[in-house]
Amino acid sequence: MPRHPYVCYMLVGKKWEHSAKFYIGCTNNLPRRIKQHNGKLKSNNAKYTSKYRPWKVVATLRYCATQIEALQLEWAWQHPQKSRHLKTAYSRGDIPKARSVEHSLLAAAHLVKSQFYEKKNVRLYLHNVSDAVRTKIKAINEPSAKNQ
């Protein structure tokens, strides 16, 4: 059986339009993991997320070759204020200190642009995200006029 690459993902809970309930995790089988989070597969691995069902995927970060790389990327995404890869963006105020869905998505966009993860060709994919958030993330990913 071929191995799937590891991905980091962000889920938003049942009242996702009005809620700040989100979860960041990593897996090498995203469809199976989402079924676990939503209670469609019997598993004791999704206790934290059980009370906010159903969950929707809003973003994935790919490509992580190993579980260790995926866990390191997951940690950096969960803790942008502590991540060495986001230190500059965080100190400049590019990533707000409040913990929300939008701010976590902005942190993911900055992670992808960090020198370390850019070399590893990590990509951010957005799902079920507003046009306003897409526009902010697109601005992060486009090179500035100074760098051209």
C-alpha cells in the first residue's frame, strides 16, 4: 500500500461563520482523519474535537515527507509567536497576536513564505475561506514591488 504524504490541516467547528473554534492537526490520511473528527469512524483519537462537530477543512499545508516534519510544521502553525520561522513576521506585527481563524491562516501563509519552508516547497491550500481572507493571503504570497 503506498504511503500518503503528511499534511497539516485546519478545521473550523459547527458554527464556523461565527465561531473561533478551530483545530490544527497533521495526518497522512486526511479523509480518514476528518471522518474521525466528525464521528463517522469509531476512534478515541478525536476526543477534543467531538463537541464542536461537524468540522470543515479550511486549509491544508502540504508537503511534509515525514511525520516528524509534519509535527514540527503543525507546532509552528499552532504557536506562531514562538516559532523561529515566524519570528520576524510576528515581531513586525504581520501576524496579529489574537488567536482566531483568520490570524492562524495568515500565520500559515507566512510559514509557507519563510526561508525554511519555502526551500521544502510547502504549499498552502485554502478551502471554505472567504474572499476577504483569500485576498489578504494572496497579498502575503505575492512578491512586493521592492523585491522585483
